[in-house]
Amino acid sequence: MKKGKIRTLISVVLFTLLLAGCTDGEAPSGTSEETAVSQNTQAPSEATSDNSVSADGIPENAEALILENSSVEATETVEFTIDEHMCARFTSYDLDTSYDETTATLLTFSQQDLSVAGEGVTVDGNRVCITGAGTYILEGTLSDGQIYINAGDDDKVHLILRGVSLSCSDGPAIYSANADKTIITLAENTENYCSDGATYYSDDANGCIFSKQDLTINGTGSLYVTGNFGNGISTKDDLRIYGATIEISAVNNGLKGNDSVSILDAIITVTGSDDGIKADNDTDLDKGFIFISNSYLDITADDDALQAYRAFIFPDGTIYLRCFGKDINCDGLTEIGGAMIPWI
């Protein structure tokens, strides 16, 4: 953990979260997307008590503090209204970290060897191709290969990282080329690693974990990402992170959601040679925002720590930042209710 002194503490203001009816996919059968709950409407002084603001960076009890302040249920849809157009929305798909091992496909790696138990997977050289909707459990070490998702337009692909190490010398370690949505769950009590190479075989991807569609990362395990080519975690659409512990180092942006980045109940450390976290859609009125709630972030960036084209919304939590550009680069709506602590 990086050490430093507090240079300044941005004064906090109370940001009220409203409910909205923006839409984004369907809930699994048996759940309802009509039920939305508002989260963390307590005053910032309450949200940042119990050592959640520290000059020494993310506190050791950050996970306990997050759980204490969270009331999210996996069967609910959580919505945070930003304005009449924008809404940070976590569906039950984004929040549900459970899986049924008896019906899932198990992929067990041992360097270049692969054992597959189940359906929906083909192997092409060092590329493991996932071709359909379903749940896929990944274990072991793939020393030079790629998880490549090429499913149907309506398929939701659920990857369970259960103590896996993935490295790819010439492309993303995980590449979702086509699916309705890709959800990556970090299994409880596991450490997972992803790294890419400094050159790519194709110019249509730019992140160690990359998706052309919506990407969600959740779960209570840990994920360590090393982006040697471009971004650490990147998607062309919406990026959502719920409940995860993630450490990212990247030669470009740490986290990049072209349409939006939404973070809830997470612990994230980012080191980026460009921006820390970025959302830059400048075309759609409901896109181009960063939303962070009830989370602890530690961001180091050579350019901006946080860059959002249309809105930066931070109702509660704590962000430590060290950057050579702007702490927040946003010409649109900016609402801060949490603690932002720049390092010297």
C-alpha cells in the first residue's frame, strides 16, 4: 500500500439517490426487474466513519465496512438515478454471484493442457472458445492462451474464476467478442490472475480483460490484472463492478468503460500510465458517466485519475488519488458525497 500525507480533503456534500426506470436486459426467471432499491443515503459523515478515511490508504477493515453499509440483495435490481437520462443500474445478473457446479462446464488448466467437463467449449490451438450461454468454471494455470467468447447475440456468459492464472502473449487473456453480456465472478477465497502481452495479434481489442459488450465483474474473491498492451479491464459498452477486490496495473487506462463505469461495494487499486478510470462516450445522453458508491479506491495515474465525459457521481466511499493530470476530469455533472484524498 502506498504511503503519503493528506494534501487536502474535498468537502463532502450529501447526494440523494433516487430511483429510476431505466432498462438494461432481463432478470433471470423468478426475479423481478421492477423492484429497485435506493442505497446508502446516509450523510457522508456517517458513511466515512469507523476509520474508513485514513492517511495510510485503504484500511485493512475496508471489506467489513463495505458489508456494514451495504444492503444489496442478489435478487433485486439496484438503480441510482443521475439525471433524466443517466442511470447506474445493477440488475440481478450483475449482483448474483452464485452458481450451480453440477450444471456448469469445468475448465481445468495445467500450463498448456486443458481438461473440459461439460459443453459449450471448443479448443483452437491455444485459444479456448466459449460458444454458448452458460456457466463456465475456470481453474488452474494457462501459461500462454486465451479465453475467447463468441456466443450468440442473446447469450449471457458467466465465467467463474476459481483460482485461475491466465496469460496471453499476443492478445487479451479474456476476450468477449460476442455475447449479450459477460459476467465474471471471483469465487470466494480465491486469488485470480490475468496478464497480456505487449503486442496483440489484432487491433480490435485493447485490454487484458476485454469485451465488446456489457461486462460485469462481481464476487468476493480477488483479481490481479496486468495490462501490458493497453487498458487493464476494458469494454466497448457498460462496465459494472460489484463486491469485488481488484488490483490493476496497465500501460494505458486502468478501467475503461466506453459507455459507463459503475462501481458498487468494491475495493479497487489502479495504477495506470494514462487515466485511472475512464468513460468517454460523448454521443449518447445516457452514457459517458462514472458512478462509484460504498467503495474504497486507490488510484495512481500519469494523466487523470477519473475522466468522465458527461457525469462523475460519487455519493459515498473513499477514493485515494495520485495523478499528474486532473483528479476529476469532467465537464458535465459532478456530485461528490464521499471522501477524496489526494496523495502528495
